[in-house]
Amino acid sequence: VALGGPELLTRILEKAGDDALLQGAATALSNLSLHEEGRKQVLNANAVDALVGLLASRFGDEVHAAACCSSELACVNEGRARIRDLGGVETMVRLCEESGSESVQENAAAAIANLADDQESRDKVASCGGLEALCELCNSSSSDAVLACTAAALGNLADDDNNRVMIAKIGGLEPLVRLCASSVDDSVLESSAAALANLAYNEANRKRIAQLTGIEPLVWLCAHSTNDAVLESAAAALGNLAYYNDMNRIKIVDETGGLNALVHLCETSGSESVLESATGALRHVVYNNESNRIRFVKLGGLELLVKLATHSESEAVLEGTTAMLRKAVASPETAHTLIEAGALPALLKLESEWIGTVQSYATSTLKNLEKHARKPWSPPSGSQAPTAAYMLLPCAHLASMTDAVRRDAIPRATVGGELKQDVAHSLGTPEEQNREMDGVHRDLALMEGFVRGRTKLSVQDDLSIEAADSSILTQDPMNAIQTFFKSDEVDVFVLFYSGHATKEGWWCFSDGTVSFQQVLGMWQQARAKASNTDARLIIVSDSPNSGAWVDALNAVPPAAAFASGIAVQASCAAGGQSWSEGAQGGCFTSWFINQASHGHSPWSIGEAEQGGGPPNEGQVPCMCCKWDVLSQRRVIMCVGGEEHTPDISLYGSGWFSSREGA
């Protein structure tokens, strides 16, 4: 390298006409590119230009080393950008389509897999027919090396939801399922299972993979493979297939023996990466499915979770383990089983040594253990306090939103900062965005504490989606809300949202938005099928333009099914701005909770004056017991020395009118 070797080899590629010489120069450059310093020198020698030019003019076996070198250079950002700018993406796709050499196809597919680490390159591959070329190669090739690289490329390209949809549309799921079922090569199995895992982030794909009997080979791999990379990918795929899909959860457990396979994997594997995928899969398989949870316990699942919590040092394993432990403690029986298995010292150690989600889950589990170990458990009585459940929804981080959602997302204005009218330029720096997300999660924690502190509500922990679990909801909020609304055991549903919104007031998530009309439709469908038709829904939104939800509810015809059971609390008027103190959270949420802590409860069940009159002067607007008040007041909030006057609007009627004494 120091003697100018990369430059000399590059000149040979540019000028030589002899196949053997070209092959030797490309092989030497490829070997140099295996190491960071050598790769840097090869890039500085402008070898990419010569490699792409060579590959654009030849398709035979003599250029497989050039394709291999390009693949190595595509491992770094500079190499990816250079290859893309020189038309190398199109060249690699053409080699996959037209080259008759398996070694060239293998290395071209490997290059696309590495290029696909970059969003711009993923878009380029899709736009020039690369998805179709790779799917065709996956269908037609008989070479394990080609198939492994092709499946890896499809998996990396499936990091983009548009590509997930397109790959399924052009028939890419079928060959990947077939490879998982029929291949005996570990590299092929690892790549195809990993590709299915990424493709299963899409809800429609989860259903389609199950229809193609894709669950069965993944379970078989979890039960029989001895390769850690294969086990990791197969377990991850099962976990994603079970994510908010109860039919797949049932199929994994009842029809394929997947629960047994995952439990055995967690009991026997010594690989942290395998355990991370397996515990994550178990978490999704037993989530909100009582039958699966019972079977998990019978298989020794509680003792397994204690073992993992005691011995694992992986944050991902501990997060999945403590999440399941927290939900598992639902009776004195499970509490005593966990205590006898040694859960207390393990959880106390996690609570003291970890921060963030693991600590939060450990603390919550300890509280549940204390609650159930001290007194017999009995379900809340319907004649006592109304039962309640809550779902706390954060907006998605701007970096995780699709371009379409990000373009329309309006952040909350920061107190003391400049309120910019040009939304496209007001999203803030990455540091500001991170602080705002910290504030959003602080809002969720505050609201959770507030709801749980209502003495005249019996909060149902197992039916609530807690602040610590909220981040998982941003990928598929519609399915999460639908599942939340289905319960027959809840009298009061509380739906809280914090963060960015569109100009229409719609809530912003990773892959789309949620509007009032969508929530209303899901609520109406759930109540039509449920026995608790008189349940009530309280929606609170600390977001820009949130008053649009109030207006939308007010516009619903009085005769609309179950609409009278809804109330909306907005942080501002339609077209108005919601304010934030960055990492300290939303001004409205803080004010709302502060009022409650001083005895001015915005949600006073049975505490308001009978007849549901307006609140006394100086109080905040409250939801009165008959829900027959239409109240619009302007309240001054003093935050950071500045005064803001959001519109606080409440609508509703018939609050527990059918319940004695409520």
C-alpha cells in the first residue's frame, strides 16, 4: 500500500486487456479491501471508477473478482456513495439479471446487500428493477452461494416498508419460505430467515407468510438447527410474525410447537444473540394471549425467566425477560412461584444496577409481587369503583418516520424558542428532536401516574399499555388501539397521546397517521361486539392542532352509535400550537397533572356538583358525572415566565348514567 500498490492495480484495471491480468488486479484490490486501512487506500486510488467501468462492459466469469471488490468497498459509506454515483447500482442489478456466471451473480448480489445499508441506495435498487432481479434469482438459482447472497440482499432491502410491500407483491415471499423449508445450507437458511424477519415488520406480510406455511419451517429451525446465526434469524422471524397478530400467535403455539421450541432454545443456548431473538419472540407470542401465557407457565416459563434475569448480561434479553415477568404476576400463585424460583434477588439487582426500561420493568414486577404476595387476589366488583385501563401513545421519533409522515409532522413549539411558520424547516436539530422525545416519554409517565392515582377508578394493570411499553406501539398503532378497545372488563378507557401532529391534528407514527375518525370507527366496532356497551372513552392529546379532535367529536351526529361515550381533552384549539419545554415535556400535560395534584382534578368521578354544572371559578374544566356539560374556557398557563392560553374543551354525555351511585 505504501509503495502505491492500489494506484498501480487501478491503472491495470483501466488499461489491461488480458483477462488473467484483470482478474489478478481485481483480486489483489479485493484482498486489500478486506481491512479498513487498505479499503481506505483503494478508495483514494479511485478504484471504484475502474471497477464499475469494467463491470459495465463485461458479464463473464473474468469479472467476478471485480464484483467481489465492489462488494467489499460497499461496506462503508464512502464506497456506497461512490458506487451509486457512478451507476454501480444499475450495473450490479444488470449482472444479477444477465451474467451467466454464478460467481459474478453471487458477488453482485453481495454488493447489493451491502449497498442496501443506505436508504438512498435501497431506493435506487428498487427504482432500477433490482427487487425483481433478486426475486427471480432467488427462484431460479441452484447455487447456495448465490441464494445466500440474494436472500441477504432482499433482507437488507426490506428495511424499507415500501420495499417490503413490493417484494411481497412481486412474489418474493414464496422463494424465501421455500428456502427455509428445503435448504440444508446454513448460510442460505440464515439469510432467508433474516429476510422473512424484516419482511414480517409489515402486517400484510405477516399474514401472507403464515398463509404460505412459513411459520412451520421457522419453528423446525428453532427446534433442530445447531447454527447460532440460523437460530437467531429464525427466532427473530417468529417474533415479528407474532407481533400484534393473534392468529399467528395461536399457530406458533397450537399448530407447530413453536412455544416449546423457543422455551427449549432459551434453556439451552449459550449465545446472547440467540437468546435476544428467542426472548423477544416469546414476549410477542405470549403478549395479550392468556392461553399462550398459561401454556408458557406450564412449560416452566416462570422459572426460565428468573434464570435469564439472574444470569444474562444482555440488555435486550433482560428487557424481554422483565417485560414478561411484569405481565406474568397476575395472582398470588404466580407471585409465590416466582419468589420460590429466586425472582426477588434477581429483580432487586436489576433495579439497582440498570437504568431505563430494564429498571422500570424490574420495579413494576417487584410492585406486582408485593401486591399479590401480601393478599389474595380477587377481580374488581362491578358494583364498586368503575374499572379503567389506559394506553399511552408517543409520537414516533422523526428519524423513524417515513418521508411522507415526516413531511406533514408538526412538532410542539418550545417555550422560549422561535415559533417558525415554515414547518419543513422547524423540525429542529437531532439533539432537539431527542430532547423532545425525552419530553414526550416524560408526559406518558406523568399521565400514567395521574390515572393510576385516581382513587375512584379501579385501574386494570393487565389490560393497560404502560408508559414503559409505549415505544413498541409506534410501528403499528392501529392494531394496538383495536386490541386495546376489545376488552369486556373495562368501564373507562383512557387514550393519551403526546408529540407531533399534522395540520389536521392527526397523530404521527412511524409508518402513518391516526385520525379521530379512525379511532371513532375502531371504538364503534369494538363496542358493537362487546358486552360492556356502556363503556366510556377519554381521549387526551397534547399535540399541535389537537382541538381538531374536539371539533370532530362535536360534529358527530347525536344518534351515531356509541359516540356519546367519548370525551376529548385537547391541549390547544384546532389550528393552534401546543407548547413544550423540551426534555421536561409538554406544558399542557405538566399543567394538567399539576392541577390534579392540588385537588383540582380534571377527571372527578362523582365529585362534581350533582347535575353536572360548570366548575367553580378558578378550577380547571372537569368531566362531570353526567357528561352533559359543554364547556369551553380559556386558562392561562404560566410556564417559563411566558403566558399561553390554550383552549381546553370537553364534550360528552351520559356519564355512567346506568350505574347506581356513579
